[in-house]
Amino acid sequence: MPTEVDVGPGAEPAEKLMAATISQDAGFLLAKLHAAGSVLNNRALAGFGLKERSYSVLALANSELEPTQREMAEFLSLDPSQIVALIDELEKRGLVIRAPGKQDRRAKIVSATKEGAAVFRQAEAAAREAESAALTGLSGIEIAALKGLLRKALWGPAA
């Protein structure tokens, strides 16, 4: 008999509905976990004036991989106009800067400023705590396996 699953604070799904076939659907389960995790992430990031999307842009800007706006949009599965708006917001706050690309000067590379790096380090710690809360029912080994499987599903065995 299924047991009740807690997917975050205040989340108590009806036990009887867990018997529905949709509860075995990977897309449904991923969406449900993402929704619960988003609530926790956005709460954790609020103190830094960030939400999941702006945090993701700031994380990529801090990666030292010199991502372009277009690469960020593709990687984060966002429309380019959404990326521009997120970068504009972070740029106004002095957390990121845009620079012409080295290969293609029309492409804009997004990098973190010193202040952006400091904010990111603090926000990253808060995001890790939120992730732990969202995955509280899993062991460290299970979390690593889950992340590995998700990366493999998204980017293939070389991920």
C-alpha cells in the first residue's frame, strides 16, 4: 500500500491519488518535484533579490565559461528575450556585465562582477539548502544517482 510522500513544507498529497497511473509518469513526477523545489528555491533566494531564473543566469555568469546570451537562453530553455530581461535586471544591480564576444563581437558574453560573485556565493549556499530540503527523503548516494540519471537523460552518457 502506498505511503504518503512529503515533497516539501505544506505538501501532503492525497494518499489515494498516489495509486493513479499518472504517479508513475516521469514527466508528472519531474514537474511535481520541480514545482515543490521551485517554491523552496524562490524562498531561499528571495533574500538576495533573486528567483530561480535570475539565479541560474548569475550562476552561468559566475562559471568562468564565458557564456553568450544566446548560449544561456538555449541552455536554460528560455526565449532570448527572457534572457535579455534577466540580464538587464542583474546588470542594473551591478551583478553582471556584458562584453563583446571574442570570436563574434555581435555576441554578448555575460560575466559576473565582483559583487555578483559575492552575491552568488551566498545565494548558492541558500540554494543548496533548498535543494536538500526538496530532496530530504533521499540519501546522498540517491541524490548523486538522481542527478547523474537526469544529466544522462538530458545530455547523453558523456554528461
